[in-house]
Amino acid sequence: MTILTNEQKAIFDSNGYLLVDNAVTDDQLAALRTQFVGWVEESRDHLEAYGETVDGRARFDLEPGHSADMPALRRVNAPTDISDDYYQVMRNSRMTDCVAELIGPNIKYHHSKVNSKLPGAATVVKWHQDFPFTPHSNDDLITALLMLDDVTEDNGPLQVVPGSHKGEIYDLWHDGVFTGAVDDRVTKNCLANAVTCTGRAGSLCLMHTRLLHGSAPNLSQQPRTLLITVYSAEDAVPCSPNPVPNRHQGEIVRGVASGHIRSTPFDIPMPQMPKSASFFDQQAKA
Ligand SMILES: O=C(O)CCC(=O)C(=O)O
């Protein structure tokens, strides 16, 4: 049985993202939420980032101002390494099925993290594309953002630029420094073309790896917690180390290991190379 309709697949192809309701069961959602509450409780015992991922980096990251009384856990790296509930949802949920229907049949796990924006959290995610963080031999990669809380216009929702996955890959280096964000001119264009992704807890935003996206601070009284999971087609081979190394990277979660490598030539702009007409320039001309 398929989950996505042909119309939904066409929307993903043309917009570069797709919102899907009820991407996990109620039990799965409850288990993910309960586990996260447990991690927040645990964070009360710490004053700085703690825990260890497979490469020795901190697993739990804290917002400035975090305290035992006002815990502000903002990131859990590789939750699938330490929670069977998170691992099972990554491997075996409607979310996994949706990804397989879009870039399958053979799908590989890359990494995951939980991003939390507590009420009043200043955390901003600047506009960027994911592909430069996880370059592969082809761009059949999906970032699946599962809402663990209701996401509204006010609690720091994800924002995307529809169709931008068909444009260029923007430089994240400025004046010789890697900023992780596109430049001010592109940011301005993103804000002018942004669409906000809201939904009930359990909803999923499936995002193409080249899609321009960002998110604003949480100015509301409601938390905003996202489980972010990156999957690739099995024949997409990583060209750089995993930014969130984990025990399960490379596991085939749907289909089979064909061992094939498929590559696509990319025009990833280098700082010294002239840039081609941007997505926005092309939009203006259309
Ligand atoms: O937490 C968010 O709102 C988005 C996170 C994101 O874009 C990322 O981690 O690449």
C-alpha cells in the first residue's frame, strides 16, 4: 500500500517540500515526546553541554541561560544512538515509508538530531540549504522534519522557499569564513518568498536537500520540538564526513543494498568562480 498520492509526489517534485499529517502513530509520538521530556529533566543536572556522540562531541547542547530551574535543552545529537523509540521511528514509521516513496525504493539512513526551541528561545536557524553540509554523489537526499509539538506561526516554525531546490547551490562561505548561511542578498530574497510550515504534532515536513530554508526565534509560550532525520537514496555516496556521526549511519532502511554509485554533475559554486544566474534572478525573469 502506498501512502503518498501522485498529487503529493508531484507537489514534492515541483515545490521541493511536502507536508504530511500523522507521519507516526499516536504511540510512537507519545514515546518520542516522553523520552524528550526525560532528557529535559536530566539536563537540569548540567551547566554546560554534556554527553558524548561516537566522535566525542557533546550529545546534549544547552541554550545560554540554561539552569536547573529553567532548563533550556536545545539540541540532542544522534538520538537514535541512545533511544530505541527514536531508532524505531527512523527505521519503521510512515515517515520512513514516505521517504522511500519519494526517493526509493532503496533508502539509507544518514543522521538525525532533535532541535528544540523552548518558549522565548532566541535560537534562529539562518537561511541555508542542507546539501553543502552533506554533499553526496547525487542529490537524492531528504531531510524529514517531524513535529513533536504543534508548530504554529509563532513558535519558531520552519520556513522554506518553494521551488528553490531547482536553483543553484548557494555559497555558505563569506570573506573566507564558513558561516553556514547564505549571504544577505539571498537571505532578503528568501524572506520575500518564504512559506511557513505549520502543523499538528505528528506532522512531517519532507524537504529536498537543496531547498532553501531557515527558521525564526520562538516568541510564543509554546515549545517547538522537531526530530530532524536525513535519509539518502542508497546509490548516493557521501563526499564528506557525517556532520552528526552516529552508530547507524549507512543502514539500509528500505529496499536493498545494490552497491551502485550514481553521480550527478553539480555546479557547486566555489568562492573564486563566477556565479550563474541565481534562482531568484531566474524567477524575476519568468
Ligand atoms: O530547527 C529548525 O527550525 C530547522 C533546522 C535546520 O534547518 C537544520 O538543522 O538544518
